[in-house]
Amino acid sequence: MTDSNFFAAHEDTLKGALDAIGSRGFWSAYPEVPSGRVYGETARADGQAAWKARLGKPFELDQGYAIGTVSDESSPWGIETGIEYPRCDLNQVLGASRCAMDAWKRASVEDRAGVCLEILHRLNKRSFEMAFAVMHTTGQGFMMAFQAGGPHAQDRGLEAVAHAYAAMKACPQSATWSKRVSKTETVTLDKTWRIVPRGIAVTIGCSTFPTWNSYPGIFASLMTGNSVVVKPHPGATLPLALTVEIARDVLAEAGFDRDVVTLVCDSHDAPVAQDLVVHDDVAIVDYTGGNAFGDWVEANATQARVYSEKAGINSVVLDGCDDVRAVTGNLAFSLCLYSGQMCTTPQNIFIPEDGIDTPDGRMSFDDACAAIVKAVDWFLSDPARANEVLGAVQSPATLERQASARTAGGTVLRDGAPVAHEHFPDARLASPLIVQVEEADAALHEQECFGPVVYIVRTASSARSIELAADGAKRKGGLTAALWTRDDALIDTAIDAFTHAGVALSVNLTGQIWVNQSAAFSDYHVSGANPAGNATLCDAAFVADRFRLVATRIPVPAPVEEAAC
């Protein structure tokens, strides 16, 4: 299949995505249910076998300029992986990437779209293999690893393709321009516009959601004609290595140089990201990760356009509700999901000192806290449910952070503790630590404590809760906020406050929808309007600055009048 055929094969998928980014309603191109009826009856077994076949071996990638290997992954589930990845010379990688971009940038928008859509299609077909790769690098439970690492990530990549396609198609490729400059003279120009990419794009992957967070930048850059260098987190390399492998195969089949997409791997002891992002040849950087290095990238990669998603403090304001059990159950799931290792997980729960409003009257502050603890305890009381939802802790440093929070101050309402797993006895699992603090304890609750740590903050009032939560997000960063209340006026106050702080607000959620979730084609993930990040996944601004339109103007000769007889 040629690149043109790729576009024809997937044009309906692109049209669906274009409609979805306009309507912002629910739409998905890739089924999220890991069912044999959808992916094939042997898909799970085949995917697991393909993943197992990688273990303990070099990851063979035909880049041709490896200067050694690195191996820094370890499964949070406690099994040996032992995959070795090629270590490459940065100058050679960037040189190859620059050369490969020459033909790629001259391809039509449709041909580039076809290649991107085919890459996503093949990634979707290998979603089970990707799920095991994500599970055993990030610690996500299998269901989350399948969905977030596979179809949901693929939807996010497709969303970027659609935004980039729309942005490039907004300007015609050619036009005839005529202007009457005098009674006897008209100037006519033939104008053409060529899309010129910025240059080499670097994607810095994260350790917890390596595909979900990386695909938007990768596909936005590819669609707009840039070559892409993928630098995974050393602890979560396999998911992005698989992605690069598939992308390079599709590029070759379409007649392009494989080095349009390249892989750069490193280790914790010998990192290369710092040298890579400030290299003169790098024109775009997509970064997901912690604030310290993210701030450094933004300050020092001045030769590049940087798109960042860093970290923030996500908050809950609990003012009141119609059904305490439904609300605390919803909140318990959010607090437990993937052991608090999602960038959208709530950390601070603000509750007024006089308690919360319920149909049965005021529930005291202490009783409201107890209801949250009880809901978490109940949720984790079933071992199978607890194992699947908690997942494993990606890094030992996260457990150290939880241990420090236990003794840093406040009153421990629920101690976080190791959780046993029947099938993975050596897995790193931990339940949430819940600590009660006062609003004056800003040193505790006004900083991100990534992982299974929750602060319940006693405040003077719900209005004060909103003020504290919104102000903290504005100054320190925040991605999500949740409000439960029976007061419509308070909803309006919260919308104003959190919108001004650049935080997405969810109000009165119950049932099968949680504040952690961010849906492709509908939700803007990260606003770019506070220190948690400077970009949004995904909008027009995320793609439009990855290319430029450069014009050529050629005069059209005036018609020659025939001589009179």
C-alpha cells in the first residue's frame, strides 16, 4: 500500500475526527474494550506472547548508528524484563533526522496524513502487546494499561492529526490575485504557498503515561512536516520503542526515509535529555514530566518552541451533596486509581470547619472526613478490585515520598500501606495515605506530593475553600478541580474562580464518570493558563506554530491584444 492509498483507506476516520473536534461530543475511533470480539479471539494471547518475546533481549531497531546499549527498566510488578535498547550518538541521530525530513516536508498534506493514520491503525491492532508493555513499565493495571496506553492514546494522536490537518488546509495552496492600480493597469499575481515545518521535533516521554502524553506531540509534529526524535523515560522505554518501530515500518512502506522518526534512549545515570533539547538542530520540544526539569527546559531550550505538561495541585471542594455515599464512592475511586499517579488525581480535599450540607442537615467536618476514609477502605476491601484499580507504584521514590508525608505534619486519618497481590508477590502496591491539615499548613498542601497521598484541608468556609484551591492552582499549577455542592450560587463562584485559574472544573460527579478522566476530541487536557503547563492537548495553538506558510508570487503577463485589420 502506498502513502496515497493509506490516506484513502483511512479518510473516513479522519473525517470522523474532524467532525468530533468541531462538535466536542463523544466520539472514538478505536474501541476501548479489550474484547476478543473486537480485536480477535487470540489477540490477548498473541499480544502477551509478543511482549514476552521481547524480554531479556536487545530491542532491534534498524537505526544503524547505535554506539552501545542501555537497560534501565524494571517492572513495578516485580518481574524481570531485561530489555536492552540502542544508545545512539546525538549528533548522528539529529543529522539523520534532518536529512530524512527533506522529502517528508515536501509530501502533500494528504500523504502525511495517510502515513500518520496508518501508524495509528497499526498501533491499534497491537493494543494488547502495547498494554503489556505499558503495564510492566508504568505499573498500571491491565485494564488501564490497555485503554490509556492503547485506544485512548491513539485517539489523542488522531486528535492531533485532525487539528493539524485542519490548520494546514485553512490556507489554499494557490490563488490568483488581481488589483486595479490605475485606469489602464491591473496587477495580477499567481500566488502559491508552501508549508514549511519548523524542524526537528523532540518528544520527551514520561514514566507513567508514556503513550497517552507523547502521541499528541509526535503526531502533531509529523503531520506538519517535522521529523521526530522520541526520547522515552528510561524507566518506561518499551511503549515508545514499539511506537517508533511501527512508525518506521510504515514510513518505509510509504517510500519515505525511516529516520523521519528516530529513537534516543538513555539511563538514569547517563541522561541525554538536557543535551538533546538545547541542541541547535532541535526546533520543537514536547515535554511531559516534573516541574523542576520542565522549568529548566522552558528556560534553556530557547532555540525551540516548547510545549510542556508539568505538574500541579488538583483540588476538591466539598461543600455539600444529596447523597454522601455516592459522592464519597466516586471520590474514593479517583483517589485510588493508579495509586494517585495520574496528573489529574485530586490531592487536596477542602472541607469547611462547620461541615457539609446534606438532605439530613449538616454533616460535621469529622464525619465528612470519616465518610471519605470509609469509602476508600470499602473500595479497597475486595483484593481483586484493589489490585486492579491501584496498579503498582512506578518508582520507589514515590513510596519514599509517601513515607515522608506520613511524618511531615498533620493528623493521619488513614495510613497508606503495602497491598499484597495474589499473582505478583513482588509488586510495589500501596494504598492512599490520608492526612488532615489546617488551611494554615500551606507548606504541606501547597506543593504537589505525587503518588498515593491525600490532604483533607479544614477551612473557614466553602468560599474560602474555593479561594485557596483556585489561588494555589494559579500560583503553583493545577489541571483539575472538583466541586460538590447543593448551592447553585457557589457553582457560579467556583466556575469563575477556577476558570480564571486555568483549571478544568467538574461539578457534582457521581456514577461512572470521574474527575481524573480526560476525553479525546472533547476535553482540553491542561489549559496552558497556569504553571502546570504551557500547552493544551489539543487545540489549534498546539499545532499551528509547528509550521509556517511561505509564499511565492509570480506576475501573470497581461493578455496581448490582437492587432486591428
